[in-house]
Amino acid sequence: MLAFRRAAPVAVVMAACNGGSVAHRVEPSRRIAEAEAAPVTTGDSGMSLTHALRTRRSVREFRADRLSAAELSQLAWSAQGITHEAGYRTAPSAGALYPLELYLATADGLFRYRPSGDRILPFSAGDLREAMKNAAHGQEAVGEAAAVFVIAAVYSRTAAKYGPDRGARYVHLEAGHAAQNLLLQATALGLGAVPVGAFDDAALHRALGLPRDEMPLYLIPVGRPRR
């Protein structure tokens, strides 16, 4: 059974911008922030890993249907969820330094996933998918998907131990691990998804209002396939 947690009626979210911190007062989405569904982390999902691997395909056309809070939570957990009391996550990370940050954009706004407690928190208000599509050179999947997951990275977390060159390699490998987890989870849930790497980095960063030290690496539109 999925457990639901009640969030505060209003959240104050901090985002770094132009070298400083700007407070955004955001009304949380009723679909996520006020009723967050805990992901299912034990038991059988109903689809074997072998079947998910065999049937995963890139899907670029989606129906207009929204995704449920439970589906969004499950997808976020698959990419960056905590799976061990020591803080280890679903995707391997060099030195267990975890440089990745996960966001999701829906019609209700931009949200940030916090692995601790499996929380999906409001980051900014407004539907950013059209602006994200423009930054992604007009790719329709980015604008049409019910949710667009954003994998961003703070390179300094890994570079501090491994240096800038090797650290960057490890960050990019980790982004691939997280993306594949999310793609396979989408398949297991009967959803469609596609990894998108073609976008204007600076334009996407501005559209999302990310902190200065977070660089977007991957977009993953997810939705119900248009059959």
C-alpha cells in the first residue's frame, strides 16, 4: 500500500541565481507536494528486469494524461532513491559522492527530488515545458510529455576527490546509470520515455532557474504513449 505524507500548505524554496540566493514563494502542487506517494521499494513490480530490458524503446509521442503522484515518486526513486542505511542509492556513484540533482517539470511547476525521505518538493511555479522544448531545439517530446525529468550535476562534488577531468568522466557515467534506471522503471510502469541530450545548456539552465553550480546533463520526457 502506498503511504501519503501531508506537506506544509506553502513552501519557501531557495534557488541560487546570478551569484546569490533568491527566495521563491511557491504554492505546492496538490498532486505532488500535498500528497506525496512513497515509492514501492520491495516486492514484485509485475515486470521482470529481463522483460523491461527487452521492451524498452524510445517513445516521443505522448497522450495528454497526467502522471499520478505515485508514478512520479516511483520514477524519481528509480533514478536517485536511497537503498541502504548508509545512504547508497539506486545508481552507483564514484566515491559515493552523489553529484547528481534530479528535477521534474510538469504542468504544475518545477519540482526537486530529495532522496532523503523520498520527497518531491516545489522548486518554482509555472509550466516550464514549452521553454524547455525551445532550449531543446524544438523537440516536441519535451513539450508534450506529462513530466520531464532533468538530471543535473554539481561537478565539484566529484572533482574534489578525483580532479576535474576524471571527476567529469565519473559524473557523466553516473548520469547514464541514473537515466537508464529511470527509463527501465518507466517501461515497467507501462509508460513511455526518451532520453534527450540535445539542448542549449545555457538556455536550459536559464529556463529552469537552476543554481549556478548545477549543470543540466539529461532530459527525460515521460508520459503515457500515444498509440
